[in-house]
Amino acid sequence: MTISKSVWIIEDDFRVAKIHADYVHNIKGFIVIENLRTGKETIEKLKTTSSLPEIILTDLYIPDVEGSSLVSHIRHLYPSIKIIVISAATEISLIKDILDLGISDYLIKPFEEQRLQRAFQKYLQEHHLFQNSKNVTQKDLDSLFYRESTNKIIDEETFVKGIDLHTLQIVKSIFEDLKTQDLTASQLSELIGSSRSTARRYLEYLVGEQFLQTKLIYGTVGRPERKYVYHGTYEQN
């Protein structure tokens, strides 16, 4: 059974907090554990909790918080927590201070749900890389730091509809790391935090690009299961 990764939301407007929580719950594999309204409440909760969250979503405009002070506090005392800032703040000096603290992402309000999904996909990519690899390659790091293809720059506006370049790179990296293993659409959806249909869309796209090949696994009952395997290892299987 897959254990959902915990998320805390720090937002003083309960209506906005609910919208953000709904967005998170639409991302498979994540669950909102805490909705916090103030900096003081957050600091006390961090001190007393038995289980720190994997991700914190936080606004900057919180009544008892000045600028980047809360983000700085969390980064220094709880460096393992990934912080995604969601704020209407666009002042250059403040943004620079926040980025210098090493946050995972910054979303300017208002934003589209898909943008938050991409932030979580980046988290999953990092998590997968560090959990499953002893060493990294330059290609691994490029996939974390750059959204463009490492071979050529592609304008996302002209890319295939329904295919996000960042997500595509995550899927490709997963198969390259797995080497000789294969995956079903359901298994991939668990890894990238998407629906099964979305996972299948990326798989079928990569089949068309000859990056992946498919094979059918016949069970004792029902229809055969479609599995996907990295093209470079297909002959070995």
C-alpha cells in the first residue's frame, strides 16, 4: 500500500486554503495534514509534531509574519522540509530573499492548478532520484534544474497537446533508472502522482517516439496486461 506524503498549508484566508487543499488532494500520493493560519501556530506545531511534513505550502502575507522570516525559520531548523511559496508578492527584493533561502518553488497568485501539479512533480522527481540512485549523472541533474530537453530547446507552446516537457523528462528518467524493469500505466501513475489515463498518455507518446516498447503479459483470467519497457533494454527481456 502506498503511503501518501504529508503536506501542510500556511494561509490565513480559509477560503484560499481550501482551494489549495483541493488542488493538493487532486494530486495522487499527497494529503493535506494541517491547515495553519499564523506563523506562531506553525512554529508551535513544528516543535510538537511527531511527524514533520514532506512539503509546506506557505503564503508570505500572514498577519504575524514579516517578509521571509517564517520561511527562513523553517529552512534553518527543518532543512528536510520542501517549501513551496504561494503568494501575491512580486517585489524583486523580497523574491530574491526568498529564493536565496533555497525554496523548492514560487507560485504567484492567482495560479492555475496545473502549475502546482508541476511543482509537486518536481518534488517526486527529486525524491525518486535520491531514493533509488547511489550516484547521479549530469543528465539526472539537468533534468532537475532545467525544464528544457537536454538535447534541444523546444517551445512548450508548440509541443504536443497534453504532454508537459517537465513531466515527460521525469517519465524518461524513471525508465532509464529502472534499466531492465517494466511498468504498467497504474505503476507509473503512482510514481509521478497522476491519474492512470495521464500516465498512459505519456507512455504511449514515448512508444511513438521509440523510447519505449510494449509487451503483453497474459494472466490466468481477464484481458492481457500492457507493460512498457525502455527500448534500450527490450531485447534483453
